[in-house]
Amino acid sequence: MHLKGADGLRAADDASGTSDPYVMLRFAGQKYWKSSQVAPRTLSPRWDERMQMEGTLGEFVGGPLEIKVLDKD
């Protein structure tokens, strides 16, 4: 899995008008979530991270990918 980035996120910190976003993702049916690094003080993060997912090709093609974009604090 190659997580590139995001654009136009909402600000979670009212004081600075930015966020410290990170992503959690998993394929449906998997027990554990994978997490990205935190991108500090931005609304357009660029992670450019590669994540290795365990499973079969059938699981990846046949099921949805769950993605959560969260703020560190």
C-alpha cells in the first residue's frame, strides 16, 4: 500500500488553524489497523509511506479498504 497524501483537510486546532493528521487503515475483516506517521501542522499532508498489508489477493480485491484520517491531539 502506498499512502501518498491528502488535500483540503479541516483544521482540528482552532488556535493555529491547522491539524496534525495521520491515517489509520485496514482492509475489511482484518483485525489490526496500520498507522501512518503524524504530519505536523498541515492541512495538506504528504506522507509518501509504503505499508505492507498481510492477506490474500482475494481479500484485497473483494473487500473494502477502511481509511480514517485523525488528528494527533
